[in-house]
Amino acid sequence: ANRRIVIFAKNWFVDCTGLGVGMGLSSNPSVRLPAFGAGVSLCGEFREENSVVALQIPGEGRREVAVPMLGTSTRVALSSLHTCTLMVEPVSSSSTFDVPCRLMTVVPTMMAYSELPNFEVGICQQLTHHIIWLGPGMSTHLYWQAPDKPRQWQLVLRPLTQPGKEPLKPLPTDLSLPFGLSEKGVGAYPLAFTTRFALKDGRPGKSFKQLACLQVDQSGELFTFTITEAKHCHQLINAILVVDATFHGEGEKHVVLPNNSCYLGRAAEKWDVEPRLRERLNLELVDAFDVKAHVACTLDLSRTAQIKLNNPAAIITVQLANRVAIITVSPPGLTLDAGSAVSWGSELGGRHPSLSISLIGERPHREVFRLSLQALRLHDRRLSSGLETLELNVNRLQLDHHHRNPEGTGVVLASVSSRDPAIKARVTREDTLSRDTRLRSMDLAIARLEVTADDGLLESIASISESLKSVVIASGINGKGLSLRDAINRAGVPYNLVSGGPPPPSSKLVVSEVRVTPIDMRVFCRLSTRLLPEWLLVLFAVLSFSSNIQVDGASFNFSGQHLFEQGRAPFEGSIGGLMEVLSKHYVNMSLKGDTLRPLVSVVFNSNLLLGGFLSRHFFFPKDRHVQNLSGPALPTSKAGLVHFPNDIEDALDFIGE
């Protein structure tokens, strides 16, 4: 019988940049890993101490980059012009005989697609003259063309060139306004291009206008933009009046007669993806049978709205569909169906005296963390207009940590105020039918907290992190992930050709206002100095005469904050981006404010200076207000089995019958 032996490496590497990128391990970065077949490199197994690889394109120096977690990506600049992304994906084990494998792919960070029929799309870096032309259905990866020019892109259109004829050359003044690719720029942007072509003597020749929609999307660290046809732009549907539509800041009018419709877009040379310039449309409405009956109004095309007019009588409705606006002008009592979903009002609420959430470990099978919430109240109200308000109130919270060593078991986080609720939050969302999550306001009030950390807590967090990695790896074992054929077919092929076309439309988070009350917390910790850098470890040993960091009740206070105030540019991006902005804000606030007070509190309530012998830490250390663990909602055995009370068992038996 014929037999074969198949050997799989746990980590593979392929290059999809078109640049000839090679990989080397950090342990020996000068050696480039060999490629097999069409260009697949076998990397072996990574460990914590060598989870850094070296990437290099011909003629450039090596760039070391940390290998991201499975299912994530990280950006790396391989040269001053070439920004790329290293992503790690699981390979389906159905084709690897249940061997867990992952594929590391280096791809361009920016790509462009054209789905505009009968036209070519020109793309160039700002203040450069090299234009990349894309015909219908074509795509390209994007790299910067000049290191000393602004890192923004410009667009221009021209009709498809007839065979045997010389392509038309647009004038430099016809390029669109420059734009960058970032998470806050994700969205759809209808644009009206006006292109004039130069004659042989350089003078402007004939011109044309074309409407197109620019779709900007993000997937991890990858950014793409797609040029689509006019049917993806804003649409004005008019059933009753004569409507003159003009974008704010522009002079050109779009006249729409009764029982007609048209697609709209801003002038490309006056467009900006930054949030400070909103899509504002000015309307002038006139009754065709009574010219004295006229009215003017301004619409924000990024928000749903309904406006009732009296003279002339009409209803203006703004709906959002596929990230663009559909404006309808209809008679009173009649709302035209623009093809969007119907929004209904609703109201939900709930109260619970006590709620416990436990995280159970596997090895051994035991409870690791337990979050206890007391007097929990949740209320959600949604109006038919698309406005939703969510309120959360928790009277008291406590997070317990259970370590296999009894000394590592204790209360990690607890609210200690007897007057104020532990958490009081209110979030107002608008345009619930929109693809983007638009938060009009976020209000958060947090009562006084006690935070405790020790080596056992850090050990449990590290264990959970490893477990999460195993779960992601298991997704490949369960048949999810790339097929073996798709993984091999990527090698040496530009990613825009093997990615399956333009990505699906992505969404973003838009936050207009955040208000946070003052935060007051006391910190306790018992940590080993082995976590410190070597130079800091020596300094700590000299100053404190100890090998452990001990802090008992150091106070940290942050004043109330008001971010993204109404009238200013809102935040636009992802949840991770919002957390990064908030953390940087609080760090900068701490550095600019009274940094001496928390520093003095740490010194007087710790062993950082002379073992705490001359401070309160030695003579009268602070005690925690909350030290007792909260009892489990349902008792569990050592084997991890849950014991239900008799009344719950009777209820389950009744349901079973």
C-alpha cells in the first residue's frame, strides 16, 4: 500500500506585499528563513523569549516586530515608504490532520479598489505627480511615493480610454482634496468630480462631471478605500415641491422637480473626511403653484431627522441606509418608503437585589474570579425617532480572586462608599438604525474604590491570557480558519488579488460627549520586585532594604472630566481607540496636575523608602474596609460541580415534566 508522511510546522510565513519580504527569527535575524514551494517559509515554534521576528525587503535594513496574538495584526514600517501589516490567522485543522497551525502574512496596510464603470480612477500622494490608474474591477496596494511629502492621498477621474487613442491628462487642479486613512475616517463619502483635460499646448480643454462614492473601511490594521458608482451616494426623493439643494460652502445648486429624484455628493475639491466638516445640506423649497410659499432649512446628513413644514406644507425626512442619507420630501400624512428598516419604540427595565458572575478555571477546575453586584438596576428606553437611553445603577460591587494558594486569595476591587452607588452610568445613543454607533453622551459616576494586587493575581491573569490563546487556536482545530489551499495560494501574490475583493462595510464609534465624576481610590499591593527592570530592582533594594513592594492605602484622586464637549469635534474610531484616548488624557492630566500629592501618599504608605520605617506604613498602616470574600451565589464542590438549592431543583423537575 502507498504511504506518505506529512510534516507540519506550527508557524508558517508568506509574503503578500509584492515587495519580496523575507523573515528571520530574532535569535538569528541575519539568517533568512528558506521558502518552499511557491514561497511558504516554515518558522518552527515560537516561545515567549523569542516571539520577535525580523522582516526585511531587499535593499533595506531589518525591522524587528513582535508577533501578534492569533487573530490580530500589528503594523510595521519596512522602509520610509513601505508601511505593512503582519497578521496571524489560524489554519483549519481539517486539512492539517488536527495539527494546530497558524499562518503569518505580511500585507500592505493600504489598498484601493475601483468598482466605477466606464471610468478610470487616478490615485496619487499629495504633492507628487505619479498617478496610479485603476480601471473598473481593478485594485492595487498603496505605498507612499515620496518620504518628504504629506502622507495623504488625492483622487481624480477620467473616462475609459478608447483603443488606439492617447489617454486624457487631467489638470493638477482637478485633484480631490487630500485625505488620510485612519479609523476616524471610516465611512461613505459621496463626491462630485469635475475634471478638465489639458490640450497639447497646456490650455484647459473639455471637462466633465461625474458622481461617485468613496467607501473607506478598516479591518484591524488594514485600511482600504473603494470607489463605487453614483447609486451609492446620497439620494433626494421629491414628491411635491420644487427643491433647490446646495451643500454648505458650495455654490452649485441641484434642482429637483416634483415627482423626481437625484443623487448628491459634495464637490471633491471641497471635501474633507475629518469630523470637523459635517455633511450639511441647505434646502430651499418652493410650491410650484404658489411661489410666495417658500422656506429654507439645513439638514445634517449624518443624522436621522424629520422636519414638518407649514408653508408650504410638507414633511422632510432624513434616513440613513448603507452609511449614506436618503432625503424624502413628501406631503403631510404621507411618508415615502426609502427602503430602510422600520424603527419601533420600546422600553425595558429590570432590577435584581444581587447578581454574581464567576469565572471558572480548567486546571484545576475551580472558581478563579467572582464579581458580585448588589442592587442592580438596568433600564433601556428606545424612541421611534431612533434615540435610545440606557441607564445602569449598581449600589455595590466587589471582585474576588481565588488562588490555589490561600495567601493569594482576597478582594481585588470593592466599592467602599455607604452613601453613593458604586456605578451610575447613563448612555444616550442616537440613530440606532445607523451602521455606526453614535453616542450623543456618556455619563459615568464611580464611588470610592479599594484596589488590591499581589503576585497571585498577576499569575491568574497570565493564566487566563494563555487560556484565551488556546481558545483561539482551538478555532482552527474545530475546522475554522484558512484552508490549506488558501494559505498556500497566498504566497507571493499581492494581497489585494487574493483577499476576495473589497471588504464589507465597517462601522465605527462616534462619541459626542463624555462626562466622568471625580475618581477616588485607595491602592494596596504585595508584589515581588522580580517584575521590575534590573536597574530599578537594584535601586529599590538599596532604598527599601526589601525584595517585596508593599503599599497600604496609597490615595489616588482624579478630578471630574468633560471630554468631547458639545460643539467640538467628536471622537470617531473604535472602542480600543476611545480607551487609548481616555487613558492618555488621564495620564497627561496627572502629569500636568498636582503629581506630588499621590507620590507623597505612596511614599508614606509603602516600604519604598527605608522599608517604610520613617513613614505611616511602619507605625500605623491603613487597613482595607472590605476584606471578607463575598459568598457564592451557588455553592460548588472541589470538582467544580454546582449544587442547586432544593427550590431550584424542584423548578427544574417541573419544567422537565
